[in-house]
Amino acid sequence: MIIHAHAKVNLTLDVLYKRDDGYHELVSLMHTIALCDRLEAEKADDVRVEFDCTETIPQSNTVTRAVEAYRAAANCGGAHIFISKRIPSEAGLGGASADAAAALSAMQSLYGALSHDELLAAALSVGADVPFCLQGGAAIAKGIGEKLTPLKRLPLPLLVVRDTRGISTKELFSRLQLPTEHPATEEAIQAYISSDIALLGRCMSNALEHEACKLVPRISELKERMLRCGALGACMSGSGSAIVGLFENASMLSSAEKAFSDCDFIYSDV
């Protein structure tokens, strides 16, 4: 069985306050892109997870946790899973969450033992972005990212770039000073719903970006370069360090892409 684990971008991300449980209350406009990891799965009595990348993957990775969460909820067998990585880590593109969601989808296809709500509960137990990655498309995400209002996904010309250095989500949130400047989230949502991409571009913003730029100063430079190259708007995705730019059309995106040849990662989604 082969399942594609799609990356996500945050077109807006606001941090409202720190909750009593230690998490931060968020609101975000989330959008999947075609960039994906490739997951191969087969039914087995035990659980074995392998990756093709050279970076060290922790033994308690999101894919293993997702499979074990499914097994605990369904009282079923396991799976052997192999993941071919294309989504860069520490980029704010949800690679680990996408892989976990794909693993849950694989388990559901292999065993079919959980209801939709039970599957979402298993997803949330692994990570806040996993329910969205399981659902895909576009959505308004609230809470810690688990309260989803689906939207009709727009075909947006997006350019995603990242320098060599990533950002640890845990480290970034530990350094975050509240309150932050708040994005025009509601305006962005209405622009998305009405397919007004010019207004959507002007509303793109990420409340984590200011603190992230202290860790990786080049984030700011790449964002400014994106705008100089004709992007309608640009912001950091998630907790970074990738920058996503929205363009009027594929031609303008293709022209702008040439200006980022010095970047470690470049991806165009049209």
C-alpha cells in the first residue's frame, strides 16, 4: 500500500495566549500543498518503521506513535512502514505530522477498525497538526490546531523556500514573548473564501515570525526577497523556517523562483 503524506503551509498564524495546560491558543489559515513524503505500508504482527533519509530519526517518532495509537484504540495488529522523505524537517511544513496522518490512514485501510471520530482522536494524541494533515485541503484551525473548520481549497500559486537552518518548534515557543502583533486573520479567511488572492496576499502574516527571525535572521531577508520578486504576500509557515509566497499566476511564480537558487530548499506549488 502506498499513501502520500502532503505538506501544509500556514497562510496566517496568530498566537492568542498561553493556556493553563502549557500550550498556546492559536488560530490559523492552513492549506495543503502537493509536496509530499511517500509512505509504503503492509500489514504485520509487529511494528517496524524505516526512513530513507540520512538524518537521525528518534525511536519515538510520529509514525511509530501513530501506529501504536491506532493499535491501542483498535486492539489490532501492526504494520511495516517505509517512508521516503521529501518534506524538509524544522521547516514549518508539517512533515512529521503528515507522516503520522498517512500512517493512520494506512492502518485504517489495513484494518478499518476505527470510526472517523476515533481516528481523529488518535491523530490528536500524536500531535496538534495531525488531525489537519489527516483531513487535508484547507481549514481554519483553532485551539492548539485541532479545532478545524474545513474550507474549499483554492488552487494557489505558492513558492516555498528555506535556507539550510531549521527551527525547533519547542525552542521557538519557549522564547515567545506575548502579546505578539496579531495578523488580520478574519480578513484573510474572508479573502480565501471569496477567492480574492490579492487581499489574501496582503493579509499573510505569522505571529511567530518576529521571534523566529532572531534565531534565523535570514528568514527576514528571504521574505523581503520574495516580495521584491512580485509576491502578493509572504510569511513564514508554522514555526519556520520556510517562507511561503503567494503569486498572481504560475508565470510570475516561475520567474521569481530563479531568484532563490542559493536556497537549500525550493518548491513551487501551482
